Amino acid sequence: MVLKQGSSDFRCLNFKKVFFVVSLLFGISFVTRMLAVGEFWRCNGHLLPTQTTQQYIGKLLQALHNVSQLNNIHGTEQRELLGKSELILKRILDLEDKKSKENGKTVKGSCTPHRHIFFLKTHKTGSSTIMNILFRFGDLRNLSFAHPTNGNSQFNYPSYFSSRFVDGFVPGNCSMFHIMCQHMRFQFTEVDNVMPRDTFYFTILRNPISQMESSFSYYKSIGVFSKAKSLEDFLHNASKYYESKGLSRNYAKNLMMFDMGLNPDGISSNKNFQLNWRTVETIFDLVLITDYFDESLVLLKDALCWTLEDVLSFPLNTRSNSTKKNLSKETQDMIKSWNELDWQLYVYFNHSFWNRVDMYGREKMQREVEELRKLRAQISMTCLEGEVDPEKMQDKSLKPYQSGIARILGYNLKPALEQSNKLMCQRMVTPELQYTKLLVQKQSKSKYYCIEKKESIT
Ligand SMILES: *[C@@H]1O[C@H](CO)[C@@H](O)[C@H](O)[C@H]1NC(C)=O
Ligand SMILES: *[C@@H]1O[C@H](CO)[C@@H](O)[C@H](O)[C@H]1NC(C)=O
Ligand SMILES: *[C@@H]1O[C@H](CO)[C@@H](O)[C@H](O)[C@H]1NC(C)=O
Ligand SMILES: *[C@@H]1O[C@H](CO)[C@@H](O)[C@H](O)[C@H]1NC(C)=O
Ligand SMILES: *[C@@H]1O[C@H](CO)[C@@H](O)[C@H](O)[C@H]1NC(C)=O
Ligand SMILES: *[C@@H]1O[C@H](CO)[C@@H](O)[C@H](O)[C@H]1NC(C)=O
Ligand SMILES: *[C@@H]1O[C@H](CO)[C@@H](O)[C@H](O)[C@H]1NC(C)=O
């Protein structure tokens, strides 16, 4: 058989060759699995990955291999790593497939709003505000949410996420959901079981220095932080307080790595940093940055093909200034080196965030951020009397959950709201636990919305 360069069969062959060579590094079982993935793709008539993608995948697999050697990983752990790389590969292929289809059909300048959305809700990053945006978007359109079972507000965190934790999910039956956004320790395989093929994945990262200050204050009373006199004490005496297998250790070191499902106790090496960057950027379509929150919202609405009104929000789950602490330069440096993996992750995605802003256009960004702030000021005038300490709240049903030594602020609504605005204003300040309850109740009254795995955006 003669294969023409550029023909689909030729690219297919090439594709398999790349995998064969790379997977020699991993042994026979890996070769079989990779070929199975390649075959699956070919048989399903998907487009084959371009050469650049093939090279990229090759590099990724090599990096994985290097990391597994460097960290002396074998047995079950190695199998897990290989399982992950297989999925990452699938994700790359999915994305490429999606891209080529989009190029084929979308008219320039027009787009269809995304409704299949996965948000990895990271801790202490402003993610409650993002969740409120997603809740309202879905609520208004009667979209279905993947909620945790038994009325929980988290997917059995800090265990790795499993599709078993999703209320109403039946494997093999088409109980797919539109939106999933509650706390979990991310595991792509399992999320992929629950969400449709064309799901938009995004998450948010924050400067680890302010994040750890916040985490210490919020989780002060539990496990790992409970015995430390202060954040400084904890950092100076970390070996006394922190154990890699200890209770609630996740809140105390490389919290973002942990939430992403990566190893928070991994070694600090360039190879490991690179592996983490690649893994995250392969899976997530967009990574927001808390420290540039309004710019993040603008990029988000653009990527989702939403409007500025759709991402309009008030800051939720914020602490009162009295429980925020200024940190000395020394403490900041200690946090940075203690959370080296998170720091590297943050610096990298902060950089790619601003590259994305450049592509969007700095001036356009500035205009839209101003527009967003103007809208927020307007709606704040309509809805709010003010942000207050929890005990000064008039409507106790809107009181946010309190934790540790942090005092979480809430909002008082204007007393005589017009009926037409009332529900919107209420929803904008409804804390996550209360809103989750409302949505679970609403969903239990309706039939599950069954979405086919392969369905395109609807
Ligand atoms: C993996 O290790 C080999 C040998 O040490 C090196 O040549 C290669 O560049 C490494 N690849 C990556 C992606 O780190
Ligand atoms: C959502 O459901 C409610 C109640 O069933 C209905 O009144 C409303 O029109 C629906 N909204 C949309 C956008 O489908
Ligand atoms: C799958 O869903 C359908 C309709 O929602 C239901 O009738 C059927 O019993 C489900 N199958 C399983 C195995 O749960
Ligand atoms: C570290 O622990 C020691 C003894 O437990 C204590 O004396 C010291 O003050 C701690 N360091 C800080 C910075 O609090
Ligand atoms: C808290 O501090 C910030 C910045 O320092 C300030 O803008 C804000 O007004 C303060 N909030 C209150 C309620 O005092
Ligand atoms: C923290 O620093 C800010 C300005 O850098 C200052 O306004 C504030 O009073 C300081 N807070 C404390 C508790 O020292
Ligand atoms: C994040 O990016 C901005 C814009 O490029 C830059 O000013 C800032 O220093 C960066 N932050 C970190 C921690 O790298």
C-alpha cells in the first residue's frame, strides 16, 4: 500500500510511529494502550493530530518519564502516572478535534455561548465569586448542575474526585450535566466521565503569598494549623507541624497543586515545574488569576462567548480587614519557598494570562474592565445597602459560613427593592452553601437533563 504524504492514512501511520518510539520508554503495556488510543481515534473518523501536536505529546510523555525516574516512581504509582498521561493525550486530541471543527464552521465574529462548563474551584482564590456567577447563569437558564451526593457542598474533598460522588450520575447512562463547579481534588478521568465532550474547563490561581495568609486564617482551627501560634511560627517550625500524610495537610502546602490533583510534596526541579505547567495547560482552556480579578472576568466572558452582564458579580466570601494581616518581607519569602511548586505554577500562568491579555488587546481590556466596574457600581446602587460584619446582617438567611479566625462579611440589601430586581439582587449575594441548597431543591423537582456525551454545544 502506498501512502501519500498529507493523506489521512499517512498521518495516522506517522502518529502511531511517534507513539511507538516514545512508548518504548514505558514498556509494552503502555505501547498497547497508546496504540489503542490512536486506533480509537482513527476508527472514529476524527482528524489526526498535526505534527506540532505530535511533537508536543512526545515531549510531554518524555517529561513524564523523566519525572517518574527522578522521583523513583514504580508499581501502582507508575501505573497511575501512565493512566494520567493517556488521558492527557486524549484531551489534547479532543481539543485539536474541537479546534479543527470550529475552524470549519464558525463564522468569523460570531460564536455560541458555552453551556457545558467545568470550573475547578480552588481554595482561597476568590472562587466563590466565580461559582456564584456560574450558579446564576445556570439557574436563569434552568441548566443542570453536577452536585455532590447527600446535600454536601464538596465532592468528598480532600479525596480524589470520583464520579460516584455526583448526585444522580449513572455510569453508562446519559446523565451528563451542564455545569460542575464545587470543591474537589481534581482527577480528569473521573470528571471526563461526568461532563460532556465539549466541556469548557477553567480554573483560577492566586499569588501563593496572599493565598497562604488567607488559608491560615480560614483553617486556623483545624488539624495542621491548630497548634501553630501564628503563621510565622508555622513557617519557622514547619517540620514540627506539617506531615505529608497528616490531617488537612492540603491547606498548608502547595494548596493549588493539591487541588489540581498534582503532587504537593513533589520535588522542586525545572523538569517537575514544566511537567506541572504542561499538565495544567493541556487540560484547562483558561486559567484565571485572582490578583487581576476583573481582567479575569473579561477574559472569561470572552472565552465563553458570554456578555459582561453575565459575569457581573459582587465579591463573596471575603474577610473583614480586621482579620487580614500584613506580612513582613521575610515571611513572604518563607511562604514563597515553602510553596515553591505553587509559586512556579502561579508565575507561569500569570505570564500566560498577560500574554492572553495582549492577544485580546490591552486597550480593549482596559475599556471593558472600566465598563464592568461601572456596571457593578450601578447594580450595587440598586441592590446594596452595604457590606457588613456577619452579626450586622439583617437577613440572617444570607449569612455566610464562618470559619477559623476569619470573619466572613455579608451584604445587606436595600430594604424596599422593586419586585423585578429583588430576586436578582438576592441571588447575587446568596452565599454558596445556601445557593447550593436552592439549586439542589430545584433540580430534584425537575427531571434530570440528559445530555449525550458527544453532543455539541446546545
Ligand atoms: C528527559 O531526560 C533526557 C535524558 O536525561 C533528556 O535528554 C531530555 O531532554 C529530558 N526530556 C524532558 C522533556 O525533560
Ligand atoms: C425555567 O423553568 C421555569 C419553571 O419551570 C420556567 O418558568 C422558565 O420559563 C424556565 N426558563 C427557561 C429559560 O427555560
Ligand atoms: C437510564 O436512564 C433511563 C431514563 O432516564 C432509565 O429509565 C434507566 O433505568 C436508566 N438505566 C440505568 C441502568 O440506570
Ligand atoms: C518555633 O518553635 C519554638 C519552640 O517550639 C519557639 O520557641 C519559637 O518561637 C517558634 N518560632 C516562631 C517563629 O514562632
Ligand atoms: C479594607 O481595606 C481595603 C484596602 O486597604 C479598603 O479599600 C476597604 O475600604 C477596607 N474595607 C473596609 C470595610 O474598611
Ligand atoms: C497594612 O498595610 C497597609 C498599607 O500598606 C496599612 O494601611 C494598614 O494599616 C496595615 N495594617 C496593619 C494591621 O498593620
Ligand atoms: C504577574 O504579571 C504582571 C504583568 O506582567 C507582573 O507585573 C507581575 O509582576 C507578575 N507577578 C508575578 C508574581 O510574577
